[in-house]
Amino acid sequence: MILFCDFDGTLCREEIPGDFDRNLEAVKRFRAAGNKFVISTGRSVPSLMEDFPNFRDYIDYVVVDNGATCLDKDEKVLFEYTFSEEVGREIVDYITKASGSHHVGYTFYNNCQEHDELSGPQTKIRVWFDDDGLMEMMYAELSEKYSDLKFYTGHHAALALINFEPDGDFVCLLDVVTGEAGKERALERLAAMFKDEGAIAVGDGNNDIEMIKEFDGYVMDTAAPYLLAEIDESRRVDSVAGLIDRLLEKH
């Protein structure tokens, strides 16, 4: 069995004392029983390491940048999906011009690293905004303009659920990846490597919905109401540890 697990708000919920440690103990039991555990996150490797420096001790694979890159526990890249620097510059120019007096920031991702400057093919661009309305407008316009890319929103209220601390005026974000990316696409590719294994997903964010629907998945009961509405109530769980215990009992 393979469990694909989101990180923020799923494996790690800082607002619940002891939850992370209980989940990690459950992950150990899950893998000791011969199963595989995959973290699937919108974060980059450096960002994940900041809050979970020993993550390699608990995983078989890690999917980062919203499905744009997959690595094994030794951080060897299995596959990655990028879009061109030229397209990245078009997007940055478009957002910068449309933002007017609003405060906008950019983080660029390639070669499993974060950068302040855009250079070379990108696995992801993260755009930071000071206003949800502007972020939503950019999401709608860019989604229409670039049908071969995927865009993921991080609303102010949703980020608050995972203990996001605003950086200056930034309260929300928009992630840009190639259309070949997405957690569900990366997990399809990983699952195909282990065709005899059952694949299950769990998460709590809008970038998790497709993987949950595709991989017999579960949603955290602490997810935002609009996300809970997407998944049948019988597929809600109160913790990763609880889900793992349920899965181990079944098998």
C-alpha cells in the first residue's frame, strides 16, 4: 500500500499539541508493515526542511512544488516538470503591470532550490499578494490566458488554518506550475511504478482535491468548509495517525 500525504494541515498541524509526533509514530508503523509513505506538498525541498529537517527518515518518496518534482529519500530526482524562463517572465510582467499600487512578491523555483531572481526553466513560481481580491483576479485571468499551465491559490483564510505567518504585507499567494504537474499527475506516475500496491491519498487543501478524488482519498476534518464539501463525509479523518491505524487494521 502507498499513502500519499499532504504536509501542511495534514501530516503537520501545529495548532494540535502532539499531533505531529503521533502521526510520525504512525508513519513508522505503516512503513514497518511493508508499506510506502509519500509526502506530497506544495512546498519546495528547502521549505520542507525548515520545518521537518529529518523528513527523509520517514518517507520513501517526496513530491514537491505541487507535483512538479519527485525525489526519493536520498533526494535523487525521479522526474520533474518545468516551464520556460520566457513564459515565467511573461507571467511576472503581466502580474506586475496589473497590480498597480498593490504589494506583490515573487519566489522562483528550479533545481530543487528557491531563488529571488528568475533564471532558467522553472518548476514553480510563487506569487505573493497583499490582497485576496487581486490574487483571485490574477488567478482567473492567467488561467484563461495560459491553458497549458496550472494555478493554485492560497487564500488568506486558508493559509491561517495552517499557521501561515504573513511576511510583511503578504497575506495570500498564487502558485504557477506547468500543466504536466499537479499532485495527482505525479502520484499517477509513482503509483504506476508499483502497480500491485493500493494507492491512497489524504490532504486538506485545494491542491489536494484531485489527488484525493483519484486515489481513493480522505480529507482532513479540519479543512476549510468549501473543501470538505468536495468530498463525501464518509471520507473525512481526524488525523493521519487515525487514518493509518484504520488502514493497518484493514490489511
